[in-house]
Amino acid sequence: MTVLLALQAELASATGRLLATAASLSDADLAAPSLLPGWTRGHVLAHVAQNADSHLNLLTWARTGVKIPQYASYEARAAAIEAAAAHPAARHLAELQEGAARLAAAVRDLPQDRWSARVAGMRPPEHPAWYLLVRRLREIGLHHVDLAAGYGPADWPEPFVLRELHDCRACWPHARSTVSEIVLKNPSGEIAARWPGLGSGPAVEGAPADMLAWLTGRSSGEGVTLVPVGQSFTPEGAGLPEPPPWLTMPAPADLPTTPPKDYP
């Protein structure tokens, strides 16, 4: 037994939640701004739909051994999103559903031994094909929040939060860090984990979902505070630096080649 079945189940659930949100949005809703600068909600849904087919490209590479880029180029990716952003809500929903179905079928049909094949996104490093499931979950989880349509960081499932924090630390840009330490706290306020030695800057603390939202630019720091030094209380967000660059690599460099039993 490997992590593949658990990731597939998690992906199906995340996709279902996103589709439910997309189905609730009108044409006017999709023309409104998203949380991403310069993008409407229509841009977000167009990107998520097209991202499914980009992952299908990489699964085809894994299955056949013939290199297929995730996207033809950054410029082609941006142009395709722009061309689809103004589509009516019904078309956005259909394209999301169809892209998700194509991807799910490719995942289901990939031979077991091909999950260890090496593929790559638009940036290095290469990674084993099984990690594509993690990358797709990341796209859905973060961009669902970007829709600003009732789904927020507090709605992220715990496995998603813990996995994304793990990979964020594994890809940490030490030379460009703005904090020296991260302290994760559980709901009772007890320390759940410490990340020391991150670089220059203050130490910050918060609950896992709040910390992930701040690190990924999905919040301005609600629930994240400076670790008090010589004082008893620091207001949320007060004095926080800008978060460091998030996920400067699309995958950790030291992933196991074969699908592990659990991840992380």
C-alpha cells in the first residue's frame, strides 16, 4: 500500500469542493476580481481547468517516456488563460468538469511502475510522477481560496495544510528568508513544531493553517504574530515582515523515487 490511493481520494474530494463553488457562481460573479492581482474569478477558473490538462501532459510523459512540456511556454499559458477568462459561467464549469475527468482517468490508468518516472514542470527540479498528485492538490487548494467565494484557509483539510507546510520548509529559500524561525501551535496554544535556522529576521508563530495562508500570500498575517521578546502580547499581523518567496521550486529535491507509504 502506498500514498497513491490516499492522494487520489483527497484530490477527488478537493475537486468536488471546487466544482461545487464554481457551480454557485454567475457570469457576473466570474467577472469580479479574485484575490490574485489583475485576475478575475474567471481567470482563476480558466487557469485551474487548463492546469488539469497540463498535468495530463506530464502523466503522458510518465506513461510513454516521451518528453512533453507541461505548457508550451509561459507566454502560451498566459495567453490561453486570458482567452478563456471571460467565458460564461456554464462553460467554465463544463471545462473544469471535463478537465478533471480527463485527469482522473489518466491517473487511474497509469501503470504502477510509471509512477516512478521522472517528469518536470516549467522550473526545475525534475520529480517522480507520483508527486503530480500533490502539485494538483496544491493548485486546487490555493486557487479555491483565490476565488474569494466563501472558501478560505480555515477550510483547508489538515492533511493538505501539513503537507504544504512540509514542502514549504523543504524548499525554503534560506538566502532570501525574512524570518529566522517559525513556531507552529496547535489549537490549545501548545507548540506543535519549530522550524529554526531559516535565515535572517524575527521569529513568527501561529496555527498551521494561518501560517500557510501567510506564507503563500493568501492572508496578510491574520493569526500570525511575532514571537514576543520582552513583552507579553503582540497583536496579530503587527510588525510582520513580508513573507519570503514561496515555493521557489515546484517540488522538493529529495523526493523518494517510488511512491512512499505516506507523504510527508
